[in-house]
Amino acid sequence: MPESKSINRIINELEQELNSCGIEDVSLEASLLLEAFTGFDRLEQLRSPEAQLTDLQISKLKAALHERCRHKPLSQILGETWFYGRPFLVNADVLTPRADTEILVEAVIKEIEERYRGTQEGISVLDTCTGTGCIGISIWLECGKADLIRKLDLNDTSAKALKVARNNAERHALPENCLSLYSCDLWPDDNIHYDVITCNPPYINEGDMERLMPEVGLYEPKLALYGGKDGLDFYRRLAEEAAEHLSPSGIIAVEHAYDQREAIKEIFAASPLKLLKELNDYGGNARVLIFEMPG
């Protein structure tokens, strides 16, 4: 890094080194790194480009830059990322929430508002394969405060991931009387029925696992990525088992890879569930399917 300690010079050096490491959005990432490790937010960076950084701040930036140039995800370096307009804690035990998953959240919120607006008791929601908890927590924050949701269950096979979900639930002040977390398989309890189930399961197939970008393949948990030889193992289980956990007229919304839609529709065609909606992501790629339990 340069001898000058001004924000402007440090930002320029960060951008150059990030670019040399093959990072794409170097301007944004340099700014985010500087904000995280110096306290100068993006507005202050623009207003005071000649402000001087301390040796300690520069040392922390160097360490973070070294990690990023090894393609450690920026979210893991910062310890958080933004999803559906809110910050969520992230570490190496969970997948980093992606913007495309917001499509699922938005669609489920709309379904809840249309189906259950006049409900007296509130509905029950399960977010299985929850990871950070960003899907279930975001849905509750949008609908729970309107008394549409009385019960939210977050479930993951990874106890470490569930700890992250719990921390995120506490961060966003979800009330303990409506929230339960389960470290188990897809279903917390065979005797519980839900009005809404959401699931972003592992869906990377065997071949694609070997071609993942370094940020994913080297740093994100394989347990949350690998969906079996063809990537469809979890969808087979969901199609076979979800009906046993859905209330009449309940829905299940699943995220999937861009090239899996037709195969998943065929899998669910053999189940009692009926296809309700097909949704594409921000890039126009197939991303979400919603199925309904007949009433």
C-alpha cells in the first residue's frame, strides 16, 4: 500500500490490488472494506477523501485485502450481508444469501397477504434448510408484525448454521414466543402441519460442484451446496414428504437452479401437490416454484 494514508490513496490502492486478483466490482468492494475496517462510511469517503487513516486501520485493511485476494467471500470477511433490505450475519457455516432468493421471499409474502389477510389466529410457517434464517426471518418481519404469522419454525441439519440463524433472529428482535429452531432433518416434527413451507435446498449437481467459483467452492459449506448426483435429491424428498406436513390449501415454495425447473415439475407431478406458480429471478432465469396442497 502507498505511504500516504489518505482515504483517496488507500481506496485507489485497494482497487488496484483487488483488480489484479480478478475481483469484479473493485470500486464497491474497496469502499465496503474501508467502511468496515475504518468506520468511514461511503458518504464520508466522498466528503473527506484526504482524511488520514491510522496505522492500525491500514493494518486491518491489509489483512482483509489478503483474504479477499484469496477469494474468501466478501460477506465472510465483513461478517454480514444485506438481504431484502436488512443486514444478516454470515460466516463460513452458512451460504451467503443471494439477491435472487429475494424472489422467493417476495412471492411468499404476497401469497400470505392474499390468502390469510383476514385470519384470526395467524398462520404457521416453516423455513427448512434455513441457513442464515434470512428467508423465514424476512417473511416474519414483513408479515408477522401484522399478526399474519403466529408461529415460525427455522430448521437446519447443521447445528452451526442454526446458531447463525438464531443470532440473526435475535438481531432482528423476533419474539421468542413465536419462534422455534430445530437442528434436525427436513421436518422438525411429524405431528406439526404448516400453512407455508419455504425451502432453498442444496441443489448443485456432482459435475457443477467441481466447477464452482472459488468464493463458493472453497469457502461455503458443501453440506448446503451438494444436492446429489443430479442435484435433485432434496426435491424428490420434498415432493414425497411435504404433503404430510402441509395444512389443506397450504403452500410450499422452493428455490432451484436455472436448468432444473422442468425436472422438478415432473418430480412433483407424482405428488399430491399442485403447481401454483413459476417465477424467474432478476436475470430472467427460472428460480422459484410454488406448489399447493389441495384444500
